[in-house]
Amino acid sequence: MDITLEQPVRACLITGEDQELPVAATLRYASTEPFAVHLDFPPEIALAGEGVTWTFARGLLEEGLRGPAGSGDVHIWPCGRSRTVVEFHSPLGMALLQFDTPALNRFLLRSYAVVAAGQEDVGAAVDRGLQALLGNV
């Protein structure tokens, strides 16, 4: 059975002027993509005026809640005991957001209730990825 979790989450966008702007986002996890976490942002905060989704490894989120993690477009690290920073890099620039750590932990625990760590079906995930890339070739 395919299960999708969605959890609204509040964040603060840290600007170049060291201002904090409140941002609403949605964390999403789908059992059909057991290794991935999606973070959806509404159109009103995107540069292009369209909704934006960042997808990254569920393991990266878990690691970033405990210490600095990430080496690509997404970096995550704790900021004190109650905040977690997520840094996104794209060709258009960089965005730095702070989230409440308990909300991220709650989401992560809910995702593990859907698909436990180590129980991800790698073969099915690869098959779905190939199907998405190749279609019905």
C-alpha cells in the first residue's frame, strides 16, 4: 500500500540583511520513494513565482539533526537545541532557512513508522526511477 505523509512546517528565511522572514512549507514523505524527503515551498516565496520542491535523502535529514551534514545542494546542521538550519544551493543562489528541530524530528519519526530505516526496498525504488527516466522503452 502506498502511503504519503504531509506535515506543514514553519521556517524562517534568513536574508542577507540578517532578517528572519516567516515561511510556510510542507514536508512530504512517500512510501513509493522511501529514501527521499520532499520540502515544498509555496509560489509566493519563490523567485520565479512558482511553487518549489526540494528533494533530498531522508538519511541526510536524520544526520543533519545530529550534526553538520551534506556535501551537495542541501546542507543541514543543528543550531542550538531547538533549531535546525537547512541551506539550499541552486544556480540562482542560496537560501538559508531555520526550522524548529522538534517539528523535523516528529516528521522523521512519522516517516520511519511508514518505512522503517533499513527496510527500504531498493529494487522497487530503482525500478520506479528507471521507469521515470526511460518510460515504456
